[in-house]
Amino acid sequence: MPCHWRHLEHREQLLLETLMTRTGRTFGGAWSRLSGIMLAAIVALPAHAQLPFTLRDCLADRDEDARLHICSIMSGTDEEKALGAVEASRILRARGEYDAAVDLLESSRGSSALLYPEFGHVWFDQGDHMMADLHFEMALERGYEPDALTRERMVIAAHMYGEELQYSSESFAGAIGAYSRALELDPDYMTSLLGRAEASGVLGRHEEALADLDRAIALGADWTGYLLRARTRQELGDAAGAIADFRRVLEENPQHTEAREALAGSGTLP
């Protein structure tokens, strides 16, 4: 998957710095909690079932604490170990133990692409869309094929990160990249079409904005889509098209000041 706005080396450096910061802050508490759970599971298991553990042991129907322990330390191929770490992380994040989940996944990091989407889920569950988008994108670049739930979260994370870039940081080029990632996964994601069109308009890329707005409106966008298209048509010198869109805005939002003033100025206010 192509990188739209940052190089892989930059993303991995960002990832490393973030994880080092979090590890330094939370390692003692989070890892001690995880270790306590693992120790309790070791005591609970019969001697013949302790080592070595396999993926079948990890996924077996047994006590959750025991599964957490087994999945955290199982042997096998890199992919099997990654699957075990992912299963253990799911248990931890279901409990709200996000720092422990990050520590576990980081300690299991290898060549498998399976760890990156789980990293993304951990950050997504915490509402950190930048870090979720970062890891989801890294998973895709390594050939990961998302399931339906993961794809949906990838779209949402990329879109929400685009919103943060556009409205909080005013990084419009970055926002376009984030919206584009969402649209690569779901071409009909209307809110990303509107967001990308708005960011494109700020950068003077009005033809690109118009194409996104036409598609968003065809998908059922409300008056906000018509308002953005009216402004875009004005920039492109399409006065008649702009008037038609401003009229549509007033049909749905009769008190909209900008639309009323635009139509009054053109002498076409109903």
C-alpha cells in the first residue's frame, strides 16, 4: 500500500519514540499486573500442562487467566507466536489493561504482520486515532488482509485522524492523506469525501474538491455537501451551478445566512 504523507522510516521512528515513552512511564505497574496474572495461571495449571505450549493450547476452551498465560509464552513459528500474542492482547484490552497489552505486543514484535493490526486495535480502543491509523497502515503495507471489523476500524481511524489534522492542526495536506487512506478502504465513505473536499478547497485544489463533492452528494450528502459544492463552484466561476446549490441548502436549512446572502446578491432569493 503506498504511503501518502509520511515515509515508513518516519512512522517507525514515531512508533519507537511513543512506545519508549509509554514503557518508561507504565512498565512497572502494567507489567507487574500482567506478571501477577501469569504467575497465578502457572500455579493453577497442572504440572504436565505448563511447558511447552502450542497455539492449540492457547486457543483451547479453558480459564481466561490460563489462556492469557499460555498465549503469552507459547512456542512455535513466528506466526504462531504472533497469533498467541494477539489472543493475549485481546484478553488484556477487554479488561482495559491497555498498557500491559502494548508491552506484551512489543515484547513479541517480529516479522509477522499480524501484530500491527492488534496494536491498532489497542490504540483505537483508547481513542488515539493517530497511533491506531499508524499501526493499521503499517499492517496493510506488510500485506495484512483485514477482516470486516478491522477494515471498519481502519476506515474510522484514518478518517478521525484526518479530522484532527484538518480542524486541530490545520495540516490540510496531511488531512487529505488520511482521508484518502479511509477512502482506499471504503470508496463510499461519505464523510471522508466531504472532509477531503473541504481540505482540497483550502489548498486551492477545486477540481479535486468538486469530484469528491459530486460523489458525496450522489451518495446522499445533506445540505452541508451542497454548501461546500456551491463554494467550490463559485471558485471555479460556475455561478449558475453555485446558485442551484445554494437553493438546495435553503430547502434543507431555510435560515442559512451564507446561502440567503448569496442568493440575495444574485437577485434570485425566493
